[in-house]
Amino acid sequence: MKTQVLKGIALASMVTVMASPLYGQTAAPNNQAAEQPVGEEAGYGVGAALASVFYIPAKVTYAGLGLLTGGLGYLLSGGRNAEQPQGN
């Protein structure tokens, strides 16, 4: 059963990789792309930096809480896997 699943995954992966060039083709490019003003590009940079100021601490806090929750669950379970029968 396990080898059939692995063969199926390998076949699906191969088909995906072989078919990806068909979907990767782009349409004909336009003659000239309009350039954005420098002020607008600088505004995007400032906005990204400002968003990172709030996002990074929130992400670190979320990861830390996940670490504490996972560690507490591990300690309370005694390191046992929930799928293992209780008799073993």
C-alpha cells in the first residue's frame, strides 16, 4: 500500500513538472512598460518597512507561543504519541 502511494506521488510530481512549461508561457510583451515615478517607489519601500515594524514582533510572539504550547503538550503527554495504543 505504501509503495503504491509513493508511486502515485512520484507520478503526479513528474506530470506536474513535465506540464509546467505549458503553463509558464507568457503572452506577447507590450511595446513599452510605463515607469513608476521615484516617489511612488519610495513610498512602497517606506510602507514595507513600516509594516515590518509591526509584523516581525507579532510573528516572533506567535512562534514563541506555539513553542510554549507544543512544549507544554509534550510534557503533559510524557512524550507519548497519541496514535500509540495504551498497552505498549
